[in-house]
Amino acid sequence: MSDIQVAVAFYEGRLGLEALRSGPSATIADGSRIYASGGGPALNVYQSITAGKTPATLATWYVDDIDQIVDELTSSGVEFVRYDQLEHDARGITARAGGGRIAWFQDPDGNTFALEADV
């Protein structure tokens, strides 16, 4: 993230992630956060001048009820990305290659994340 405080507002406030700890990032004393991520690997968010520079999806959360999660995130102000080459439903969810469904969203720097479900 280009600004760790903006990141905290998004990841904690909008996504509802729990910060496990904070720490330094390069020369910024309190420039990173480690977030719990569904009991598995954690998400490390840190302040960086290269934030938002990759078009790739940085992380994907696999969920049981994608409709519910998309609705909850939408109500907290998260906007879902719609790609012109894909058909999306009213929520912004599209069919995933090989079956299932997927929806993408971006953080304030334009880093892309996805939610996926098998049904």
C-alpha cells in the first residue's frame, strides 16, 4: 500500500480482517500489518512505493457462500471489478474456468484480490 493508514482503513474497516500484529516496513516504523486469513496463511500488507503496480490477482479467498460474502463486502463499501470480456451477474460474480464462481475487487491502490467458490 502507498499509505499504511489507508490500508488499515480498508483491510480492517471494509474487509473486516483481524490484524495479528503490526511492525516495520523498510524505513517505516509501523508500516506493515499481518492479517489473519481464514485460519491458514496470513496476509502481509505493507507500505511500499510499488503498491498497485501489478495487474495480477495478489490473493484469493476460497469461500463457501460467495453471494453472502460479496453482499457483505458490498454493503461495507467494497466495489467489485467487472471485466469487459466476462459476463457478470448483478453482484459482479462470474463463472470460473473449470466450474465454480469468482468475483474480483481492488484495494485503494488498485491491488486485485478474488473470492472463489466451487458452487
